[in-house]
Amino acid sequence: MIKSLETPELQLLKPGVKAPVQETLLTPRFYTTDFEAVANLDVSANETELRAVIEELRADYNRHHFVRDEEFKQNWDHITGEKRRAFIDFLERSCTSEFSGFLLFKELSRRLKERNPLLADAFDFLARDEARHAGFLNKSMADLNLSLDLSYLTKHRTYTFFPPEWVIYTVYLSEKIGYWRYILVHRHMEANPEYQFYPLFRKFESWCQDENRHGDFFKALLRSQPQLWNNWRARLWVRFFLLSVFVTHTITVFERATFYESIGIHPRKYNNKVIQETNNTSARAFPLILNTNHPSFFWRLEQCCENSLKLTAINQSKRPKIVKFFQKIPPITAIIWNMLRLYLIKPIDAELTRETVR
Ligand SMILES: [Fe+2]
Ligand SMILES: [Fe+2]
């Protein structure tokens, strides 16, 4: 049985402005890439699909969606205790990852403007959407008397360099997993309105359509680069990225189990469903997907999670550094071992079924 850790007490940067969560492997990161290489991408192998997706983005279907209507205008002090802390943590992580997308897309659109106007337009539309998402989440935090200083974040976070291929794989996956995360919460709230404790969740249906379109753009871009899917190296990378995203997702869901339980969502069922759906969707873009039906698939994912929670508990303890070092060896070994076993589960070939999966 996995036990979630208590959400840590809030730390403030200044009154009303929350200090960003400490950076770990699991917190949303900020990325930079080789802009020159992206500008030089030849997309002619899949240009028709790419142009069609970009036209969808240009249409800006959600331009009137992100409006804080009457429902938001009330006092939210009745959300208290662990639920309040867990909700703020959920808002903060979501806001940071939306904002991280905004920064990367904005920079791509700026750098590509002269060199590759088609892709520059696309990234500009993506940045527009992510700015709206991040802004909306930050206003929700303000309803709980807190906000994130996004310009402080921009300056003080470290930027991780990813080559363009990794950006395409990981952003595709994060958009699609984002879609499933939002739509499943939305469907749950629709079926069980008694859990709708804050109106943000009502916005999720159209919101997740933005994420879906972003994912479709990255899918079209990925399929325009045959070296990203038609060889054994690409197959190995795809397995790695799918697995990393699923392990990270499992850990973040179980870490915030209290939050999901407070809105009536069973964390394990939710995690499994998000992963299965994202994996199936990925068959449209990737040459292979993982076998989530393998009997030990989810068990091993949860083993990674359980050991990651042990690591967090060791890190938070006040024992001497040397003791912590030795205590961390068994959980780290267990995570690596389980990830390796998961990686070696025979994947499912998506190219063979390409004509039937749509
Ligand atoms: Fe977004
Ligand atoms: Fe997005």
C-alpha cells in the first residue's frame, strides 16, 4: 500500500507570493534547446498535416473561454487544512508547467520568426494558449490569497538543455498526458458534481482541447522527421521517454493522493487510466507503445513510486548526511531495477497497426 506524504507547509517569498517548490527531478522544469536546429527542420515529409494543424491553432477556438465568471467571485477561506495545502500544490505545479511551456514556445517563435515563419507561427499560438492557462491557474492561486511570481521564476529557475528530438518526444507526451489528466478530472466532476469544490474544474473541457491540439501539432512535427520513428535508435528513445513520463506521473499522483481523494478520485484508478489512455494515444505518433497490460506493469510503476517516497522521507529527515547517503542506496537501487525491468517488457509495435489506429 502506498502512503502519500503530507504536503509541506507553505513558504512565502514575500506576503502573498509563494516561494517556488524546491527543484527536484519531479518538479516541472524549464527547457531550452538548439534553436538553430529547429529553424532548419525540413517538414516537407508531412507538410499538409502540419499546415492543417496550424490552421486549427490559428482559429483560436478558446479565445473567449478563459474568463473568470461570477462563480469565482467569492471567498474561498472555507477550503482549509490539508485539502487547501494539497490544492495549492496542485495549482502551483500545474501553473509552473504551463508557464514552462509558454517560455519555451515563446522563445522558439521569437528565434524562428525570420528563418521558419510556419513553425514560428505555430509556436506563437502554443505560447498564447499556455500563457492563458498559466495566468488562469495563477489567478486561482490568488483566490487562495497566494500567487506565483512568474518573473522571479523566469530568472531563478535553471534551464535544462534538450536537443530538438527530445523536445519533440517529451512535449508531445506531456501535451497528451495533460489532455488525459484534465479530461478525466472533468468527466469525474460532471458525473459527481458534489466534489466540484472550486469552479476551475468546469473550465477543463475546452482547456484540454487546447492540450490536445498542441499534442497534434507535435505529432505532425514528429511524423515529418522520419529519423524520429523509422529506426531502432528512435524505438529505444521512445520506450525510454514513455517509461520516464509514466513513472513520473505515478509518483506525482501518489504524492498528492490526499488531493485526489478530496475530490473523490481514486488515485490508483486515475493513474492507471491516464497512463493507459496516453499510451494508446501515443500509437498515432510513436513507432511503438508500452505493454500496459503486462501483469507486472503497474505493480512495478508503483514500486518505483514507493521507493521514491522513501527517498523523500530520508531527504526530509534530520539524520547526518552520511547516514542518509547509505539509507538512500536500497531505494535508488530498487527504482533503477524496476525501471530496467519495465523497460525490458516487450513493447507493442504501432507501425504494424498504423492503418487501424486513428
Ligand atoms: Fe496548457
Ligand atoms: Fe499545452
